[in-house]
Amino acid sequence: MTGKLNVIIGSTRPGRAGPAVAEWAFRQAKSHGTFEAELVDLAEFNLPLLDEPKHPRLRQYEHGHTKRWSESVGAADAFLFVTPEYDYFTSAALVNAIQYLSVEWAYKPAAVVSYGGVSGGLRAAQELRQLLGNVNVMAIPQTVPLPFFSKFLSEGKDFSPEPASFEGLKLALDELSKWSGALKPLRAS
């Protein structure tokens, strides 16, 4: 095992499809076998808009929600973000969650599974990858876009995309494992 992988549901909207898509990604990550995978739902942290008075690089958090989020992110060795595309961008909730912390993200790799219409959320994935780089995350280039994802939802709960999506996710997980191992010495220092 290469360590712990947080599969993060990047949407908090009521009626969202994120949990179904993330559950699919989580199952694939578990069966891949290189990580101890954990499904992390941003909605459960209930993070308000940046309410900590001190800069996150200081890690002097006052609020319980921030401390729980910091613990979750800090314990991970890699991330798999599952994001919708809203207005050609990732969700505001996910941007907020990333900006809540600083040190906890450093020297960890991340991949993005994006879902949307014709583009499969690729525009959101590209914007998210840039933001992740700004907080010292190695956002790998192997993204997994899921175009017309709603065609693959059964009763809004079970998600099973085309075989190429499974292959793409396997490639992303392979690369995450390599990067996680390569970056481990930097995380230890």
C-alpha cells in the first residue's frame, strides 16, 4: 500500500450527483489496492466561507469544523477529487475547502474525476488543477472526465460509466501511487 487516499466529494448542493460518482471512484480506488481509500464528503464538514481569523499556514484553528477538516486532509497521502462543472468552473464549496488549509496539502499528489455535459467537466478539472498547484499539491495530468454523466446514473444513485472511464481511472490511480511514493520523503521533512 502507498498510503491513504481521500476520495473527496467536491459538491455540497442538495440533490447533487457527486456522491454517486464519488462512490464509483471510491469502489475503484479500493479494488485498485494501492491505497487505503476513504470517501470524504465536504457536506459533512459544513465549512462556512473562510471563517478562521488567522492565516491557515499558522495552523492555529479556532473552529471545530476546521480542525476536523485539517485532520482529514493532513492524514491523507494523496487525493482524488470528484468535481462537477458549474459555469465552466469547479464548485465554490470545493474552492473554499481547499483555501481553508495550507500546510496540510503540501507535497501530496491529486487526480481529478470531473463530471458534466459535453465536456465532462474538463474545464472545471483544469481550473481545479491550477488551484491545487497553488497550495503545493502535485496535480497529475491524468484526469478522468465523465461526459454526459447523467446517462450512466441509475435512479440517481448508482453510477456506472463506459469501460473507457474505468481504464482512465485505473491509469490515474497508478500514477497517484507513483507520485505518492516519490513525494513521501518531502512530506516527512
